[in-house]
Amino acid sequence: MSRNRDLRSQSRSEKGFTDREVGTRDPIPAFLIVCEGAKTETNYFRSFPVSTRPEITIVGAGCETIAVVNKAIELMAVKTFDRVWCVFDRDPSNVNNTAARFRQALQVAEKENIKVAYSNECFEIWYLLHFHLYNTAVPRSDYKKKLTKSLGCDYAKNSDDMYSRLEDKQHQAIKHAKILLASYDSPDPASDNPATTVHLLVEELNHYIR
């Protein structure tokens, strides 16, 4: 182990972290997850049954694309995090969410070592992929209807139990999300619809599931 890593471990221990093994020999990381939505995405990620609770700070920014990334950068200036993620949509119905701003958000995030879990057009594509592989664009107006049919009950956008409802199908959603991304010969997140990288954040959190 390098001297730098020893110093990091010492600093983390002073803050109350432990080096307990949870499927990995690395110290449990401190996460920052900044979400575009104030409830839909934050409720989902707060429901993860993470073992021994790594420090997970989840913020519902209530803003879009580049503003979400800027919020993450603002929080990173105040506190040190091991993993930083931004969760936002490519919503063409939003006049402020242009393709240029969406691409700018991805570029700034990459520059700042921030990972992005994006969805085109909206976060609910991640929910739908738990049931079927959708390889043609789904209008935003159809998401509620499709989810209500798949769930067998009325879908409420700000529901706080979507993780538990979908947990047993999560492996299928991850598989479908990967197939979708691989289907684009020249990937362009701003125009690839449907598409999502939410599964990448889900897989990372799954390393710490109890």
C-alpha cells in the first residue's frame, strides 16, 4: 500500500470511517449523488439497502443538466468525496435543456472527475427497462401509462417505494440498459433515445449491498 493511501486511510479513520470489508478490501467510500429531481431519483437511491451505510450524501438539486453538475462541484469544494455522481435527463421538451447544454454538462463532469447517470428522455426509462427492452423512443407522455400497466397499479412519479417494487427485476434492467448502449454505433447521449447509464451507478452501489 502506498504512502498516499496510508494517509488517506488515516484521515478517513479520524472522521469515523472504518476499513471494514464489504465485498472489497478498499475502505468504504463516501458517495455524493446529485440528482436533477427533488424526489423521483432521490427516493430511489435513498432506498438502496447499503451495508454498514457508507457515507452517501444524496441531494435533490431541483435543476437540470449543467446546473446539476455545478451543484456537485459546489459541494465538492466544501467536502471531500470518494465517488461523485450526477443524475439528470436529456429532456427535449424543456427549452432550457438543449442538446448543447446537455453535452456541456457531460464535458464539465468528465473534466471534474464526476460520473454521470443520464437518461434519454427521462429517468423512468430505467424503470421501464425492468420489464422490457425498449429500443424505440418512448414519448414522455407515455411513461406513466406504460409503468402503470407494468406495475399493475397507478405509477406516481414521486413514489418512495420504487426500489422495493423493482428490486427482483433489477438484473434484467441492467442487462437491457447495456444492450441499449451497445446498439448505438456512434454513441451520442444527447440524441440516443432511448438510453440510460443509471445502471452504472446502480452496479457501483450494489458492491455495498448488505
